[in-house]
Amino acid sequence: MVDVKGRWALITGAARGIGYLTAKFMTKQGCNLILHSRSLEHTEKVLEEVSAEGVSAYAVAADLNDLTAVRKMLEEIDGFGVPVDIVLNNAGLQIAYRTEYFSTPAEDYLISFNVNTIAPMLICYHFMPKMIERGFGRILNTTSGIRLEPEQAGYSASKAALDKVTIDLGKTVEGTDVLINLTDPGWCRTDLGGPGAPNAPESAIPGIVVGVFVDDKKSGRFLGAQNFAGLSLEDAVNKAEREFDSPY
């Protein structure tokens, strides 16, 4: 199992929900953090809390629908002068639920793809070559299990596209110590999932980050968090390595 103590992780959407829980969990493992949200005000609480645990941390802000802002954020992170070994692309946007789905506006797709596909991949493209050069890296892109719901077409299509590019990119590093995989918290009672969701947000831990800790050189997998609900981190890693193979 990979030891992340002292390594640096970027977590997008770290101010609340699954991202917040992920930040707290990674802190417990001794990981230094770069915490993203749309506004620096949003990350004040989590930044204070993780810093109090003795890890180093920065906060950055960018609206992921603004790709120029995303690029500026990446430049800012480079300016910190720290090696980003772990990327957790957690942030996502469910733009709307269209009961009149034949009237779905084009903007649903444009915004969804910017936030859920293009921004995460720009982040991957920025940090992955550096990981390859250093010989270590872990990237987890958060997807969704939504299927057969034209009411959420923009969201589900953008996540399907993220799945595709993640799996395709994973083939280029298969067999190395740079891993890029997919994760999904499941339907949880977060701001995105709503109060009627069947799963508590806490059920996504540790599964949402199990792909950081696996040490089997396999990429392109779907490591859905609910497959590991209730397990210790060590047991979750063992299960992931034993039961989840790459698609190549």
C-alpha cells in the first residue's frame, strides 16, 4: 500500500461534501494538500482544519466553467514549487434536471463538458507528464453511475466522456507507477445528490480514494467507492488490487 505521508495532493471541490471528507481523510494519512473551490472564502474552514493537523496546505480558486481561470490556477499551483503527486478531480456540476428533456438547451452540454470533462482533463494533462518524469503519480477522476436518464443528459454525457478519455489515457501508463483511474462516490446525500439519496457521504470513505493507495501499476479501472464501504483503508486496497483489473 502506498504511503502518502509528505506527498502533495490537489483536491478539486474540496470545500464541501465528498471533497471535504476526502481532504480530511488524506490529512489523516499525512498528505499535504492543495484545496480547490470556486472561491477562497469557501475553503477557509477546511484549510484551517487540515493545517491544524500538522500538514502543509494551500488554497486555490477557479470556476471550472472558465477554462482561462483553470489555466491560471494551474500556473499558480506551479508557483508553489511543490511536486503534485496526487490529483483528485472531485469537483462536478449537475447543471439541471430537465423533465422536458426534448427542450434541453445547448448550454447544459457546454457547461457540463467544461466542468466535468474539459477542466479535469486539462488538470490531468498539466500534471501527468510531471508525474511520468518523476516516476510516480496517482490521478482519480470522479465519474457518475447515472444511466438511462435523458433528464440529466448534459451531466451524464460529460461523465461518459470523462470515462472514455480517462481509460484511453490510462493505456499510455499501464504497467508504470503512474496510475489514472475512475471513482464514483455513489448516490450520496450531498448538495449534488440531494437529501433523498440512499447513502451517507461518509460511506464514500475510504473507497473514494482507494485508487491513490493501490500499488499494482494498473490504470483505467472503475473503483466505485460503495464497493469498499465499511472497510478499513488496508482492506479496501487489498480488495481493489485483488478484484478490480485494468481493461487493457
